[in-house]
Amino acid sequence: MNKRGQIVVEYVLLLVLAVSLAALLVSRLVSREEGNEGILVAKWQNILQVIADDLPDKK
């Protein structure tokens, strides 16, 4: 009977850890705060800027 309660506690702790890690990753990767963009958003903006700056006749 005691093992069942321990399994539930371990499951809840693992669930909390997984959700916390996912929230941290999302906030670091795709944050849209001005001046503190996430890695993916910053790289995407950089790619868009490179495409926008491309001049067809320039080598």
C-alpha cells in the first residue's frame, strides 16, 4: 500500500520537473520581449533582415 503512494509522489515530482524544464526552454527559445528575444526569434529576425538586405545585382 505504501509503494502506491510513493509512485504517485515520484510521478508528480517528475511531472513538475518536466513542466518546469519545458517552460524554461520555451521562455529562452521563443521569448518575444523587446530587447530580450529568444534564440529562435532572434535568429529568425536575422534571417529576415539578410533576405531583406539582399540586392539582386550585388555580388
